Amino acid sequence: MITEEVFSRSRPDFNKLQSGGFREEGGVFRCAEVLPGQQFRAELEVSEDGRVTGRVIDLDTGEEYLPIRIEGQTGGFVGQVREDYKAFLEKVRDACFIPVSFIYDQSNRIEGRIHRDYGVTAEFPWEKYPGNGTFKCRENGKWFGAVLTVAYGKLAGETLSSTHDEDEVVEVVNLKASPDEIPALTERPGIFPAWHMNKKHWISVILDDTLSDEEVMELIRGSHALTSKGKGSSSGSGPRAAGVWMIPSNPAYYDVDAGFRGGKGEIEWHQHTKVKAGDEVYIYCSAPYSAILYRCSVVAADLPYRGMFRESKGYTKSMRIRLIEKYPQDRYPLAFLKAHGGSAVRSARSMPAALYEAICKAR
């Protein structure tokens, strides 16, 4: 379980495995490292299709040290070996793997298709459920899709199949559908009454390739059409500052400081908005910072996207930005944003005029 947990939201970068200490044998990449204390050795394998398996070997017996796999084993010694093994896995993940939003390949492909067709990417509003992401209509800020994790048995009820175990955690996308169509839709393989949402108006579609990407996208198009007709407004409504943008950055995925250092004060960034050269961009860094930390100017816009971040996102354009100023964490925290008409930045957007005025006054 430790190995699956650490690598659940990442994919191997095969170009980095060998430079990261892996050796290839018959299409399988392997690496090993003696853990602190010199009593155990961690071993890791990555298959050609990206599956990761690992184990800890007791050097005295030459056998696998199984207590770390048993949740009931919580003694200090076992706990320390478990922590040492986890630290090894995280080091390998950070050096040789690419972070992705979701567990399933299809989930990540669908996110890319949604971004391409609707110009939005997943937002992750729940700290308790970091892998659950929502997609909002740009017209009114309402959800038209939500990727959620659920035990298969709770999703399928009595219609269990041999594809998944009852307790296996699976990913689904909840989509809006016409109440008249839902009974027929839920008769199709891979489509279920909505998990955790109103079953009269929503369905759950499992993202394990039971349905093709195009079939899922057809359902998403229907959900988006139904949702975009509704009224409402997204957070941070009101006058916007022309030519001033806010973009999010997750420290778990990208080191902005290192990016600017490597680019001599400039970096390329995926472009969601109608940015123009000369515009201002403010970078909001999520937890543990939850604050605007960087002010930048746009050097060039509408550049071809070259995959500098998560390749599965489906981005098509990028911009080059130059660092103007870095702020201390307590200068423009989330509380400051909320006090001046803003909110946590989970997708690229124009800056509220009131917030921009407050930032300019506080410089």
C-alpha cells in the first residue's frame, strides 16, 4: 500500500529513470538502495506500461520484510522502517516521475480534452479529498463535472462486475443529465446513478475505459450544455483590472524560484487566458503558502506549448513571463485577497479591480 500511495498520482518519466539510478533489464527498470541503519534494502521496479512495484529486503535473511505491509504493525521499529522506505519512494518519485491530477489514465486524458474544448482545468476545492476535482462553466461558475473517488461496491451496489473488487477505490466523473434520459443511461455499462449527488439530475461515469474517451466527452458536452444555461456567477465577480492576471501554482508540482533561477529571471508558463505582451501576471502559490508571491510582466504570449509542466493537461499555448518582484508570504495572503474582492486562485483569471488597487497601494 505504501508504494501505491506514493505513486498514485504520478507517471514515470522514462527519460529520467536511468539518470535517476535505474537499470533496464528486459524492458523492466529496477533500482535499489540500502536504507538508513544498513539492515534493509529498498527495491523498486517500473514496468514498460508504468506499473510500479516495490519491496523491502531484510539483508540478514535475504527475504522480504513483510511487517511494513501490515497496517496493524505499528511498533517503533516497524514504523521507522516504513518511514525510511516511504522517504526513498518519495525521493525517486520527485526525481523520475511526472505528477498528474488523477489516478486513472482516462481521467487525465479527459481533463486534457475538457481543457481543449472549454478552456478550463480541474479545480481541487477539498483539502480532505485532494484527488477530487471539479470543472466549472466559464459562463456562470457552476460545476458541469466532478471527478470523485469511491469504493466500487458503493458505486455499483448490487451490479458488481468482475472488473473491480468491492473495496477497490475507483475514479468516476459526475455529470449532469436530463432526468428523462438518466434511467436509460444508467442501464449502459460504466454509467451509474450519481455518487454523492442528486440522482435525479446527475450520473456517475467510471473512468476505467469502459466507455471510450469520445463517449465520455459526448456525455460531458451534454452536461456542459445543461449547466451553462443556468444563472449565477463565479467568485470574484465585479469590475476587472484590464491586462492584469492571476495564475495558480502548486508548490508540490513546480518550484517557481528554481524556474526563474534556471531561466535567468524568465520562465515559460502554460497560457489559459487572452494574455498579451506587456500585461502583468501575479502568481498565487497554494498551500502551504496560500498567497500571491510573484509579480511578473508578460514578455511574449501565444507561444507553442512545449510541455514544461504536466503533459497530460492538453495545453496548446504558453507565455514567457519575467519576474519583476517577489513578495514575502505575509504581504498578500489569502485573507488579503478575500478582503479585497478576490479568492483562492485555482485557475487563471483576470484580477478584480478592487484587489489590484489594494495591491498597488500596499506596494
